[in-house]
Amino acid sequence: MTESQQPSAFGQSSRTVFATTFVTIFFAEFGDKTQLSTLLMSAESQSPWIVFGGAAIAMVTTSLLGVLLGCWIATRIAPRTVEKLASVSLLLISMMLLWDVVQ
């Protein structure tokens, strides 16, 4: 069994984790404020490759920070607790956004 076929702590292979991460982040970022900002900066600057380089390095850096923070949290808090905290946080954010829409 190769490393890419070895199950992780949650019983998922590396390929499954990679594919899930890629698809989730790809669709989450598609059409969001960051992509629209990048589109506008590219159009305004007339330097698309420089904008691409800056945007790519920024996305890699923020992803690295997220992964490092996730690893740090995983060593201190149980996965079930992290899931519950994330669920409660997303629920609160959703309620705040709904409240903004209703007002």
C-alpha cells in the first residue's frame, strides 16, 4: 500500500482528501469576492501574469496558514469538538447574515 492509498485518521485515502479539498475550495472560490477582485485588478493593471502570481502566492499563503492552524488545533482539541465548534460558528454566521437581510 502506497502513501496515497493509506487511510488517514478519518479512514480516507490521500487521494480522497486531496480531491475533496480541491473540489471544495475550487467551487467555494469560484465567483467569490477574491476572484472578482483578481479579475478587476487584472483588467485595470493590464498585467495579468503579475496579478496571477500575486493572487496565487496569496492563496497559497492563506491556505498554508489554515493548514498549520488546523494541525495546531488538531493536537489540542478532539476532532468531534472541532466539528461541533465549526458547526456552531457557521450557524451563528448564517444567523447574522440572515438578520442583516431581514433588517
